[in-house]
Amino acid sequence: MNLLVVQVLLLQSNNISIITTELQSIRNMTELDLSQNRFTQVSSMGLSSLVHLVTLYIEENHIEELEDFGLRNLSSLEELYINHNHISSIGPKAFAGLTSLLR
């Protein structure tokens, strides 16, 4: 497996609804913009391997629920932008593991 060194990846304003393993080969990514797409769940974004991610933009999607531990591996995350979704439910452990979250 070839590893990519990408720090910022901008994928906003597409029709993406699921990412499975495509992001796993990218190391040291600090910023990811998945806003204005068609995601309905955070778990469908393939974020688990992005341990160095500092900023995540997922606003203006179709997210309805923040499930427990959906962001658990993002311990470096400082900024989470999730506004303008359809969130009606937030699990009690939805933000578990986000020890660096500031904004």
C-alpha cells in the first residue's frame, strides 16, 4: 500500500455519500472539508484512520444523528464544523475521545 502525504483535502460541494477505505492511505492529514455533500451519518465518512486531523468541516450535509463514538479516533481534532445538518439526536458519548476539541 502506498501512503500519501496530504495535509489538507478539500472535497466540499460534491455528491459524496459514503467513503469506505479511500482515506486510509493518507497520512498526516490535518484538515478535511466534506461539507456540502450527501452524508447522512458520520460513520459513513471513513474517518477512523485520521488520527492527526485537527479541523473537520462536515456542515451542510444530511446528518440526522451523532452516534456514540462516531468520532472516537480523532483525538487531535480541535475544530469540528457540523452546522446546517438535520441533527435530531446526539448520543451521550457522541464526543467521547475528542480530548483536544476547542471549537
